[in-house]
Amino acid sequence: MNRARRAASLVAVPLLAALPGGVTDRGAALAAGPAELKVSRVAVFSSGVAYFECDATVEGSATAQLDFRTEQINDIIKSLVVFDPGGSVGVVGYASQDPLEKTLRSFGVDLTGKPTLGQLLDQLRGEPVRISGSTSAEGVILGVERQRVPVKDTSVEVDVLNLLTDSGVQQLRVNELGGIQLTNAKVAGELKKALAALAASHDADKKSVRLNFHGQGQRKVRVAYLLEAPIWKTTYRLALDEKEKPFLQGWATVENATEEDWDNIRLSLVSGRPISFVMDLYTPIYIPRPRVELELYASLRPPAYEGALREDKAGAGGEGRSVRGGRAMERLAEKVPMAPAPAALITGDAQNWAAAEEPMTLADSGVESVAAATEAGELFEYAIKMPVSIARRQAAMLPIVNDAIEGEKVSIYNPATHAKYPLNGLQITNTTGLNLMQGPVTVFDGNVYAGDARLPDLQPGEKRLIGYALDLACEVTVRGTPHPQDLLSLRIAKGTLWLTHKQVDERRYVVKNKAEKPKNVLIEQSYGDDWKLIEPAKPHERTANLSRFKVSAPASQTVEQPVRLERTIEEAVALGNLGADQIRFYIRSRAISPAVKEALERVITLRAELDTASRQRADGEQQLAQAVQEQTRVRQNLQTLEKNTDVYKRQLKKFDDLETQIEQLTARKDELRKAEEARRGALEQYLLSLDVK
């Protein structure tokens, strides 16, 4: 029974009514009593939103109001959930965002355009009014007209009210009216609503959401919603000591960016990256409507039919989903019980910090974590164990981590960071059992500031390096050993010569420890999946793009760490584009097999035959071109000589001989071209037929 009533109350939540005059559902206003909703719980997410809960105690049927900035209304419409387990939830109303002119035109009295008193009275034609002042009258407004009246040597226009009274029509100058009372309560109410809309528009940045609760007796109601909020941030302090484990202290920074004080609220800080977005649900959307003519005047138009949607056999299912969502929100709300009494935010012991003769240690600072860490679905929640108070537009720091962790001091060398010196660093393991959010880390070594570092997001048990200062007591030199590429093998496939080479990347890291105590140095070197580590046998650890090698450097000594990587690469060369000299270079390689060598020698032979045919064709074309050029010269000479002379006859005979030669050379050119194409075809066919190793 209770579950059904709760389901009914939750199902009513999506019924958000954008009623311009603040009209609520029938009967609510009759017995409504004001209820003050106070923020009781806030859960801040690391995705830019915060979950808010507001509680109130109501008696019978009641109303409540929450005020938000205009830009927050979209989030309210999208996420608002209302709980009234002992009663039912009525309509949730909020002011529409229609343009002011459109809203004003919706009332019985139109105040758009700043109407004068005469224009306003002219709108009220047919309405009964009561006039008071120097002239008293009561009747029905006929209208307002403009009349010109004499004033000294000129005339002016004035508004004159025509009023139908029991004794007839009276004309009254509008500027002489003392008071006007609308006796029609409905029209007077419309005028008041229009004026209220104008007044509300003066504070356009504020919008009110009105909630209605129905029920009997005293009971607790709750409203929950999501709003845009600053993400919560973490900062850490890390204390290093030669004899103790590293001590990590983490603080969460929370900002109250709302317009309301948070007074003794339950606060949760949730890590993770839930998807959150903004959708414009507040702006009214008007769909253009088609113009429909009477059938008598309309011609027949072709109809357009849409396909049917597949029905969901499970039915609407809205009620079931709302109940499950509501129960999930209730469980989230009930997960962290409220502390029995308020408490101040945790502060350290001032005497410990003031005592200059005593060293300051984080473990003995008097700070205790005020957060209980739990999993919240796929997310991780820090639930603050005591009530928290943060004034509006203020921020607070809360300790959420205060524990020793596993860690080892190392020097981290990466030539991309610094070519000579490594960084002082720490290889930490998250043994706190908590999900640590990313944030800056202030490192203290021996109670002295040692540097700053960045902590990434860390899961429980995850290991990570952090670097916080340049290690000037250690130098690293990189000495590379050049290696020429070795040709390992050759193979031929369909006209392509595939060459397999071996590349070697050999370096020696020379680590000089100038300190009077030993150091562990982690050397970082980039690598690719196609490289194989030859020396040493395996790295200390490997990341997605780096290999790390651990070097133990004794005090005041120099040690070396050789690193050798090898990889094989394949190179494709088109045999048809290689000359004979290039092919002979590969034939002389020690890595070539007898079958590939024989094939390449045959390629050289066919290439030589093709080159010979090409030269012969080129020579024939050159001879033909010379003969044509000489014949052209003789033709020009014949045009200048007399035909009966001996010189003319000799030139004519030479012209005939050249013509015969040209015919012979043309025929030979075609033969040579065909021979060349045949040699080229033989070479190409042979290359495509090769598949040898």
C-alpha cells in the first residue's frame, strides 16, 4: 500500500505546469500552507553538476517555493524529483519564458506598447466602472475619443471618456478623472495579473518553482534536483622521512556557488566522470501549423502517409520506471545517516604548530579525515561524516585522506625532460583503499619543502611515479653506438623485391652519483611494439610508450646501463624501376639466396635485351628524323632552281633517293618499336611470374 502511494507521488513529478499566473491544481490553494524547503544534502560530482536535497515538514495540503536563476531552470525541468511518501504530489508550476509582449497579450487587458489611460479605457469598452473625484459617475464605458478644445489663442486635443449612465451618456475629460474603479472583478483581476507579469519581468534573472503537496497530518517531504556546480578539487601534502613510510594528506575543496547558505548539511563528494549535458527545455517551442481551407474551396492534394511505429508490448511503463528511479534516489539519500549533532570543520592544534622547537609532521598534525569512502555504483563517494556549513558564495577545505602509503624514493631520468639531470621522485602505491582524484601534491622531505608534483587519478592498489625536483646530485650521460643497417634476406613476389633489414638502437647510460648515499635511478626510454629488447633481458617496468630500467648507483660512484634494441623492417622496391647496377648491388649481398640470385641475373639479361632494343629503336627514329629534315631542305632548294638546269636535276634525284630512304626507315622504325615492346613484355611477364625466396 505504501509502495503504491509512493509510486503515485513520484509519477506526478513530471507534470510540470508552466502557468503564467501561478495557477496550481484545483483544491491545493484552498487548504495550502506555506512550507519552507531547506537544503539538507549536497552531493558534488566531478562532472560539473551537484545533487541537492531540500527537506520540509508539512501539515495537510501545503505549497512550497524554490527560487532559481533563469539559466538553471533547464536543469530543474530535466532532473526534479519530489518525495511525499505520506501524501501525493500535485502540479509543479514555474513561470513561462514566453516573450513579455506575448504574455501580456494573453490577459484580458493588453498592456503592451505602454498604453495611456485613454487607450487603456478604450480597451475596456462595455465594462462597468465607478468614477470618483470632482465628478462622480457610474456606468458602462462606451469608448474614448479625441476632441480639440480651445486653450487661449490655440487649441489642443484631449481624451474624452464616453460613459453610459442611468441618466444617459456623459462625457468626461480623462485628465480630470480623480479615480476609476473596475466593478467587474474578473477584468480587475486580469489587469492585476498583467501588472504582476510586468513586475516579474523586472527581475528576469530569477524564476520561481512552485510545488504542491496533498495529504493529511504532519509528514516530511523532500525535493531533489541537479544543478550546474563547480567541480570539487583535491590537493595533497606528502611528507617523506628516512625512517617512516610516506604520509599522504588529502584535502577536498568545495565551493558553494548557490544563493543559499548550506547550514549543517550532509555533504558527499563523488569522483568519476558521469555524462552530464544541458538541454533547452525551458524555451517554448511553437510548431508552424498548416492552413486548412474549407473543402468547398480547396482542391484535392495528394496525401502523405507515415509508417507505423512498432508498439512497445511492455506498455508505457512510465510508472514502473519512475518508481525504480525514485527508490534509487531514496537509497542515495539514505546511504549516509545524518550525524546526531552539528560539528565545526576540523582544524589542527594551534599549539603544535606554534611550538617552533618541535618539528611539524603531518601524521601528528591533529588533522583527521572526515570522509567515509564508499562505492556508489560505478562511481566512488566520499561521504563527509559530520554536518558541514558553508555560506553562500564561499568555499571550504575538508580533509578526506590522512594515511601512510607505500613508497620508494627514486631518481627519474628522461632525456626529454632534462638532458643531464634526473628528477627527485617517488614511486608510490595507493594503499589507502580509496580512489584518489588527480591534484597537485606539495612534497615535504625531512620537514622541509622539497617541491611540487602532480598526482594522477589513482585506483586502490595502483602504482605511479611522481617527480617533484631536479636531482642535482646525479648526472646521466647517454652514449649512442651507431650500427649500419644489415640486410637479412631478399625475396621476389610479382615484380617487387622485398628487402628485410635489421636496425639496432644501442645506448649506454652513464650514471654518476655525486651524493654520499646510494640512489636508485629509473631510466625512461621510449619504445615501439616493433622493437625487441636484447639487453638487458627485460625492463624494470613498461608503460604504454616507455620502458623503464632501474639502476642502483652506489654513493660517489659511476655505473653504466647498456640498452640494446633491435627490429626488422621490410622495404619494397619495384624491380621494373631498378637499373642493372642497382640489381648487381643486391646480387653481391651475402644474404641473397641462390634462387633469388638466379632470378635477378635473368632480370639483368632481360633488362639488357630491352635496353638494346630501346637503343636500336631510338637510333632508327633519329635516322628517320634526319632524312626528313634533309628532304625538307632539298624541297626548298628545288623551289628556287630552274627546272631545265643540271643543278635542278641533281637535287631532284637526291629528293627521290631521300624519299626511298624515308620509306625504308619508317618501316624499320615500326619493326624496332614492336621488337622493343616484345622485350618489355617479356621482362614484365617474367617479373610477374616470380615468387622466389
